[in-house]
Amino acid sequence: MPRYLVERTFHSPVRAGTAADGSAANHCDKVIRANAREGVTWIHSFVTPDRRRSFCIVDSPSPEAIRVAAQATALPVDRITEVRVFDPYFL
């Protein structure tokens, strides 16, 4: 399955377990369920120190599946880029 880097920008700082609008807990569970409906698997995410941008690694059948899942949970999507692992330890 293809792997993607999903870039997101938030209007206010995000915390783990909250929605983009800062609403309460269990948002991660909602994201995981919405992703599962679309065949998307969230691998991990990176967040900038100001917590306004994130970079998420996901496996997905398509960029459109990522967009549909994100829309279901009100997550922003700035850019989706297909990526492959480039690991210097195996060069």
C-alpha cells in the first residue's frame, strides 16, 4: 500500500487527543475510526514546536481516501505527498 506524508496547518495549537478546533478528548479514536473506514492507517505524526503544523505518515489506498477521512474529523489537509523510505543505515 502506498505511504504518504500529510501536511496540516492548524489555526490554534493542537494537543494530543484534541480536534483542530481544540474540542475535547477521544478525537484520536475518532480519527482512527474514520481512517479505518477509508482504509487509511495512521503510522505516526510530527508536530512543530508551536504545535500549529503537523506532518503525518499514513498508509492509504489513495490521497482521496486521506481527504475523506480528514473531512470526517475536521482535520485540515494542506498537502499530500507520496513517499518511500530512504534509510541511510541500509545504503
